[in-house]
Amino acid sequence: MKKTMESKITFENRVKKTKTGIRSLPDTNVNGQIDKLMSDKRHNPNLTEIICLTSYPPRECGIATYSKDLEKAIMDTFGDSFTFKVYPLESGTSNHTYPKNIEPPLNTDSALDFLKAAYAINANPKVGLVLVQHEFGLFKGNEHSFYEFLDYLDKPVVVTFHTVLPDPTPVMKNKVFTIASRSAGIIVMTRTSADILEKQYGISPDKISVIAHGTHLIEYEDKHILKTKYDLEGKTVLSTFGLLGPGKNLETSLSALPGIIERYPEVIFLIIGKTHPTIVKENGEVYREFLKQKIDELGLGDHVRFVNQFVPTDSLLEYLQLTDIYLFTSNDPNQAVSGTFAYALSCGCPIVSTPIPHALEVLQNHAGVLFDFEDSLQLQQSVLELLDDEKIRFKMSLNGMHTSSGSAWQNAAIAHVKVFQQALDVPINLSYKRPPIDLKHLKKMTDEVGIVQFSQLNSPDIESGYTLDDNARALIVMCQHFALTGKSSDLKYITTYLNFVERCFRSDGTFLNYVDKERQFTDQNNTVNLDDACGRAIWSLGYLLSISRLLPESYQHVTGKARFLFENALETFENVQSPRAIAFTIKGLYFYNKYENRECKNTNVEDLADRLIRFYDSESNKDWHWFEGYLTYGNSVLPQAMLMAYVMTLNPRYKKVAKDSFDFLLSKIFKDGSIRIISNQDWHTLGTENDFKFKGGEQPIDVTYTILALNLFHTIFPLEGYGLLMKNAFDWFLGRNPLGQMVYNPCTGGCYDGLELHNVNLNQGAESTISYLLARICLSNFKD
């Protein structure tokens, strides 16, 4: 009764290193995996060069922009694995100045330039592969020399077809087949294009990979703020973008505008992009002048705005985020893919589009609507229906972002490198580049109370309230970051999170966990077992005490508060039986043991560790080395806690159980050196075999707990390969996972909430972001 009444009170008021020989359990395959990983690591000691033939900025065309974005993504993701060199394609009439790191231009009108390039590539032993960005116009007039170039190369070639025409003439079919026959791999951007190549060109599906057009990760901003920034306050914005030309068929949109404006007079249509340079060279600004004349005829002068420039990416993404509806028009039914379409989708624009193959494919999940080519009345009606229904537009926006989540440039880079690996004669030992530590999203999720529990995309969702769980783990992150960097700005957050933990503390030595947006403890505290949350609080307090000697003199009151909470909370754990709550408490004691003014707590450690031993003895057998009859969540904290108990007490039984149980767990969650954590969709139970079939439901917190445990096991058993497994486990965040997609978002500094069956969960809540940071800081302290 006391606890129930107290829950109504407002929240506001209230290592030791040991060397050992290599050892293995007969029923695990951990050491076999480690041997293979060590062998793979010895492959390819020199960086392999990837050569890319493509148009490239400052040349203004879609493929040039695409190639620069792809190059950056590959180097940002795998820059420690190989180098990426660009041979920019030029025609005889072009003359661009390229950055110093770019190779001299290859004149596509010159047979000699092709032969020189082939000779240089063949003569360089570091070159492993040639990537060609292909569009027929790039090689127009000298295709024969391009085919000879492909013939002459003795390196594997991968070709990306940016255009795939259906119903090919015999001549076109022969051209594509000639290129395909000289290629080790082919990349297209839609499933439709792949089907055309297979069924109409007779190309083997084994050669073809579908990799969606890359899109930029963005830190979603407030639409109203962006509209104010671009002098569009109070406007309903329709937009389109891309290099301007008759193929854009913008007159269809202009013809639809009068009827739209009649009902919604605040509508403005943005036409973003300069005229295509080739069109300007051949015809000048005839098409733009035609559009201006039509605008005058229809009386649309106040409702259409040209942004006549090759807009920088940052500005473009802001224009798209402020857009209420994106209009995509084309007069080419065979246009295979549109980068403009892909970018709009990723920015959350509801889309109204002509039915090009790309649109037919990606709008299947209701991220937009289709209308017939050149049918202004249909376009008008579609726009009006969307403007009439804000809920539908919001749903389309979310659908679009989820549809395009897998196409982020980082994910496109991962997919490309998989194709490269299949094509290369010598395998690449892939090394994912670790992003710098970034606390931006953690701080964004934190207000004066603490860290907010959930997010909507990358924005805090205050409706979800706060939890002790998240604030305790956030306290550990900030303590770790302060110990690593000494940044005084961390102290504010350490204080905020500690104050949250204090306010959750009850007079009986327990903690409450759930706090709503009004800073009231919720009824959920009365219906959920809080032992694990209390254990996590003790872990965080112990960690804070372990680094307290680093705190400035003016923060010594923090140490006193943490010690009071730690020692009083510890007294309540005499009867706790939750294995994970026990494990978290042992972790707290392990770090408390490093606190200079500590009192010996080994009696507590032995009592808690013995409870885990009893669980282990009750459930384990010769084939099942575990504390329970199932593997669920947070598994790694159990063997980690046992090893910590061994470090503190030197009890050999603790060491044996720790090692046996952890090796058993690793045999169930690592396959070919990659972590495959137990999914919340399918707990692993005694008597069943883990088939490693991906079922979704993989969450960052379990990866992090495994990394933290691997780090400790590497410290105590440095010769057994745990460190290598730890680094591979961290790569789960960077794309080494069943979906082949990044779970960390380098744009926001946040971490997605996990892997669903077909996509990542785009929300970047507190638990996921904190989990990533715990793992990332752990890797910063790791010594090979």
C-alpha cells in the first residue's frame, strides 16, 4: 500500500588481467569461427583500387551527381578497405576542371584515350575492378571504342545501367548484350529493369543486382521553419526539381494549377533546377521561355517560382522537406529511374507521379498516387484530394520514408561492395569505418528533466515520457564520454541524469521506472516488475562512482549523492531473483569496486553470484550451458556479470561458468563471424536448434550488451579472439547485419530502433541511441 501511495508523488518533488591458453568447448563453434576470421584478415594486405568510369562534377548531369554521392558513401563506409578512383568521361567539346584527386578526363570521342586508360588499368596490380556508369548518351558516337576498351581489360568489370529500354530493337539488344557479356556483374536500380534485362535481352539473372538509387540521410526539420527560411510562410508548396528540359513535361502541371489554386489560393509551385547544359548548348532556353509564356497565359505569375540554379544538395533537401506535395511528370513511359523521384520520397514528400516504371514499383505501399501521362485533369484531381486530407498526406509521407530507408547512400554503398566482392578475383577483407562519436541526438532527446523515451523519426516524442532505464544508461554514456574526453559540457548531462535517478528513488530503497510527460509517475510502475530497472540504476551509480575522481572539485556533491543512492539501493536486493537484475547489480558492484572510498562489498558479490550459479546448475546440461531454459533478451549480461564476480573474488567456479556460458551463447548468436542476436520475434529455447533464419526483431541493446561482454572477456582471455568478434559485432550498426543496412544514422547521430523483417525502424529512440553510444565508446577504449 505504501508503494502505491508513493507512486502518486510527483516526479518533480522528489580488472584484473589474466593470460590463458586457447580453450574451447566441444559443443560450440566459436573458435572455429575465430580461426576463419583470423584467416580472412590476412587476405589482401594492400588496398584494392576500384576504378570508376563516369561523368563527374563539375559536369552537370544526374549521373555525375550520382557518382560523386556513391564515391563518398563507399569511402565513408569502407575507406579502410580500398581506394576509389574516378576516370571522368568527357566528349571532345567539353572541358571541365576537376578536383586534384580525380584522374585526367577520358575523351569518349577518342579511341586512343580508351586504349590508354585500358593499358594503365591493366598495368596497375592494385586495380581490382572497373565500375562503369553506363548511359547510352555518354558513349554516343564512339561505342565501338568503348566495346574495345571492355575487351582489352583484364580486370573484372561491373556495369550500372542507368537506362534499360523495353521492347529493344535488334540493334539495341545487341549493344546491351555486348556490354553484359564483357561484365562480371550488372547493376540496375529497379526490379522492373532487371526483369526487362532477363526476359527481353536474355541476360542471366545471376549477373544482375538491383540496387535502388541512393538517397541522402537527413535530419528532418520543422516544415514551418523551413518555409519561413525560403520566404514561403503560409504557402502550400508543390514542387518539382531536376535539370530542365522538354522531357520533364512541366506544362502538364502548369495546366492543372488554375483549378488547384481556385480551391487553394495559397498554393505555390516551385520549379527547382537549371536547364540541362546540353539543351542550353543546342537550343538555348527555349523550353524555359515556353513555360514562362504558359504561366503568363494562365495567370499563374504569383503562384509559380523558378529556382534557376543547380541547387546544392543541402538546400535541395530543405526545399523537399518543406514541400507539401511533390509533382513528378515525364513524357517518357520508358524512363527506368529518376533520382529526383528517389530524393523526394526519402524527404517524406507525398508524390503525384506519371506511371514510369520507377514510380509503379516504389509507390506500391501508398507513398503517392499515379496519373496518366499528360493528363492535367487527373493530376489536378489527385492534388486536390491530397490537399483535402492532411491525414492521408502524413501517412504517405511516412510510407515514403520507410520505402526509401534502404536506399540511403550508405546502404547503396554496402550493396555495391557486395557486388564487387562477387566480381573480384581476390577477396577484399572489408573493414567498416567507425564514425566519430557524436552526442548530438542524445542531447536533442534530453530536456531539463532527462532523456525522453521514444522519438518520431529523429524528433523527441514527449508523449512517451521518460524512464529510469534510459536515464541510467544515459548516465553511463556521459560518464564514459567525460572519462574519454574530459569535456566540461558533459557535466551538465551527468547531473541531469543523476537527478532523474535520484527522483525515482523510494524511501524503501527501490526505484520507480516510468514517468509521463507531466513528470508524474505512471500506473505502469504498479503493474510491471521493476527489479531489472533497479539493477540498471545500481549499475549506473556504480559506474559514476568509478570515475568520480575525474570530476571537478565543485562536483564532489555528485559523488556523495551517488554513493548514498548506491548503498541504500543495494540493501533491497537481498531477495531479488531476476537473473538480469542480479547481473546488473554485480556490474554496479564491479565498478563501485574501483571507487577510491569504497567499502568492501565482496560478501554482496558472492551472494549475488551464487544465486546465478544456482540458476545455472538448475538449468544447464551437457548440451545447454545456460542459466535459463531459453535465450531471450539481454543474454550477455549474465556471463559478463559472472566474469566480473570472478575478477572481484577470484572464485574459479565463477570463471568457469562465465566462460562456458558465454562461449555457448556466442555459438548461438554468431554465424560466419557476424552477430545474429536472439530476435524478440523468436526466443531460443532448450531442445531447439538456432537455424539463424532472420525473422526481424533484432534490437541495438542486445548487440551492445554482447559488445560490452566481449570487451571484458577479451581483457581476461586476450588470446581467444573475443576482441575480433567484438569489432565484428559493432559492424552490425554499420550494415553487417541481415538487411545489409546501417542502423546508426551518421546524419543525426542517432540510432534506429532496430531491424524489422524487411526494413529498419526509422525512429531513433533513447534506448537505441544510448546503446549505440555505449558500444561506440567501448570500441574507442579497445586495444587490439
